[in-house]
Amino acid sequence: MGYRRLGAILVGPTRVAVWGAEGREALSRAYALRARLSDRERYHIEGIYADAVEQDFEKAVTAYLALLEKYPNDGVALNNLGRAYQLL
């Protein structure tokens, strides 16, 4: 979870020019370790990895929809789903 949060902060829109590579590296580390985490955290990682690292917004939408099916009130997932739809 720590790598996901660090990566999300570092690839944020105001920091991507300076910290983007470090953010993508943190997200890649989180993605590699995702099997050890809860479903909720795994879907978050798969969504942000698809968005920020792979730039595969359809894959990000799929991950966030799967997360919201189990946790419909997850505000972060709702926000990130909207962003992924916007970038399609």
C-alpha cells in the first residue's frame, strides 16, 4: 500500500515533470507485490498502474469497476474511475 500511495503522489499532475519516473517506479513495485494484498488494495494498484504507468485507460476502468462492485462507496475509486473515463 505504501508504494501505491507514494507513486500516486509522485505522478500527480503537479509533480509529474519532476517526479514522474520515481512515481512510476514506486507504482511498478506496488504492482509486483499486489498478490500479497487485499482485493481492495490490489484493484487500486491495478487501476493506478494501468492509468499512470501503462496509460491503458480501458484497463484502469475495468480495475476500478471491479473494485466498486465490491466496495461501492470507495471515494478514491470513484474519483479515479471518472478520471480514467475522461482520458478514454
